[in-house]
Amino acid sequence: MNDNSDNNLITLQLLVFGNVNVGKYSIINRYISNNYDPENKPMLNCGPDKTKISVDGITCILEIIEVIPETFHQYSPQLIKGIMLIYEINNKQTFDDIKKYYEKNFEFFSQVCCILVGNKLDLSKNRQVNKAEAEEFAKNKGVHFIEVSAKENINIKETFMKITHDMLEKEQEKQPK
């Protein structure tokens, strides 16, 4: 698993899930290309973005798939290893929707690694979602929580490192000892 030829790298599929306009594409674009362009328009269903990531000395290929609720049914927890649940800290409805999606799809979400991500930290003066409320939801569901800003590149790398660490750890647990 530590071999660096692409054929021998483990591939992990990560869904970046949330309502339209919560910043899924901006988070992915910031992570992969370290770019933020407010004029960028997301291109859903154009295939996964792929990047190499090294966590704890293990390099893997991360396939990042942007997903909106309307296309979520296309994915299976047998194939997907992790999910970023994205909402906007300045839009309470997006957080309430994430909570509803989580409950509606609990069986799916409980089978994969999840991280709750409050985006648009740069707009904290317009905050509608209390950080403590999001932390409590995440704690009750047994998922990690982080707030980020794709615009200001705050906690983007850390978010991908954390979810990838969790996915790798879960994959290693499945390996025979």
C-alpha cells in the first residue's frame, strides 16, 4: 500500500455533498488547485476530480465527487468511503437540510466516514448557524466537524486530511491481520 506507482495505490471515493451553492465546488477547487474564483461555475456530473494525498505515510488516490441531493441516490456505501456534508454557516436552511438528509439516509451515512463542514467562515459576521449547534449535531452522530473558508483557504487541507485519515483507517481495519 506504500508503493507509489499509481497501479498499486489505494483509491478512495469521497462524496462532497450539500445543497446547490454551499461551496462544494469551491472547496474541491481550492484543495486540488489552490484556486478560488468567485466566478467559477460548478460542473456537476462531469466525473470525479482525482488527486494524490499522503496521510500518515500512506499515499492514495482520492476521487472527489461533487453531489447534490437530487443525484445522491446514484451512489452506494459499498463503493463510497467517505462523505463531506457541506452547509453554509451564514444560511440556516442549508444546515437544517443537512440534518434532514442525514436522518433520511442514516443507513448510508452510518456505513461511511463522515465529516460535517461549515463553509464560508469568511462570512462569520452573517452567521446563522451557531458553531455549538453544529458541533453538538456532529457529536451526536459520531462524525467530525470543522468550519472552513474556501475563499480564504482556511482549514481546507485539514478537512481533506482528516476525512482521508478516517477512510484509510477504516480500510485498514477491513484488511486481514
